[in-house]
Amino acid sequence: MSEEQIKIWKQVEAKGLEKLGNIEKTLLAKEGFEEAHKDYCDFVDRLAETTGLTTGELDRHFTTLLAEKGEKKNDSRRKEGKK
């Protein structure tokens, strides 16, 4: 991938994480889940059409990124607690 393509893909990843984060927020708020879930699914569907990847591959990628982001956040909190 070119540098420009990598930059664009990082923006796509950020948007996917944002949409998954919106789903998490609605679960905590106990309202708005259907809309947030539909928005995420529409995003993944459009991205699948554009990239040729499957929706399952994209969903796994975004959920893995979200999990890794959560692990990093927990690791940094543990390190702060040890100070």
C-alpha cells in the first residue's frame, strides 16, 4: 500500500472504531442501540462493497482493534496505579 492508502485506511479504521464505540455507549445508556447498530452495519456493508473484503472480515478487524484499544487503556491504567 502507498503512504496515501495507509493514511486513508487509518481514517477508515478510526471511523469503524467510532461507530463501535457508539454501540458501546448506547448499551451503557440502554437506549439508541438499534440506530447505532444499523449505522455500524451500513458502514461495514458499504466498506465491503468498496474494498472487496467480506463484512465478516471487516467486523472481525474492527472488533479486534477495539479489543486491543481496550487492552492498551487497561494497561496504562495499571501502570498509573503503580506510581
